[in-house]
Amino acid sequence: MVRFLHIAAIGALVASAGYAYSIKYDTIYLSEQVAKLKAQVQREKDAIAVMRAEWQLLSRPDRVQALAASHLDLQPLQVQQIVRLQDVPERKAQVDAIGRKLEDLGLSAPTATPGAGDADARTPSTSSR
């Protein structure tokens, strides 16, 4: 009986040591994954910083002004171009092309929708009687 208890104790010791080592290696693996993710986040932050610096370089006012002058062929503002708000014409109403086609086909008339009291025999009812 004592020999059986010794074997069971040794077995439990070996099993607990194996479990402890498996947890140790899982922890090491996960800590390596965390370190890789931290490095990737840092690389992404650096890339964002580079892109912001490039954007600031490309959107300098003097550079944009030079590009606009060379490519847009803009004219200086004339006094005749300035008008009052009352002089601006009203915007035309948008035309509903689909509605116009339905009217042409004669399908624009409203249809009779059955009300709550007009229950048809073929229509399933959710109320219990």
C-alpha cells in the first residue's frame, strides 16, 4: 500500500512539473508575441510620423501657390464678379426621373392599402381568437 502511495506521489509530481513547464513555455511564447506586437505598433507610429512630415512638406503654402499659378491658370478677382445674395438665381428643383417615368406609364396613382379592419381571409393573423 505504501509503495502505491509513493508511485502515485511521484506520478503527481511529474504531472505537476510537466504542467508547470507547459505554462512556462506558453508564457514565454505569449511574451514574445507581445514584444512583436509592440515593435509593430512602434513601426506603424514611425510610419505615421513620416507620412505627416511628408504631408506638411507637400502642403506648404508657397508650394501650393506655385503649383496653382503654374497649372490652374487662375485670373485675379474682378469687381464685376462680386454680386449680392439677392442677385444669385434660385436653384432649379430637382426632377425625379423615375417618378416622371411612372407617371408616363400611368403607375403613379396611389393604390388602396388594406387597413387594419379590412383583414382578408388569405392574410394570416397574429392575434389569437
